[in-house]
Amino acid sequence: MDDDDRPRPSGAPGKLGAASLLAGESLDSYSLDELDARIALLEDEIARVADHRARAAAHKLAAETLFKPRSA
């Protein structure tokens, strides 16, 4: 895989933790079965992060609603 094909994190280097390390890893030595297993693992992690993001967004909305200035 060429370096140009790899995802570029938009945040500070290292801020994305293991995700930034995965983006730089060569996949050339993986078999098809290993690549399939890796994809399944990453899809599970994406679902976990998306679920956490949804809960964080709901929490933020609840806080904004609670502390919203009252209209006269």
C-alpha cells in the first residue's frame, strides 16, 4: 500500500491512539482470512465508537437544554 492511500488523521499526531497506528501499518503480509478477521474487528470497533458518540451527543443535548436561557 502506498503512503498516499493511507487515511490521514485530522487531529494532532497520536491523539487518535491505536487508530493512528493502524493507519500506518503495512497490510502486505496479511492473508485473506486475516484481512477478513481484521475488517470484522474494526467494524465492531466502529460500531462501539458510533454508539458512544451517540450517547455523548444525547448527553450534550440534554445539558444544553437544561442550561438554555429562558425566553421572556
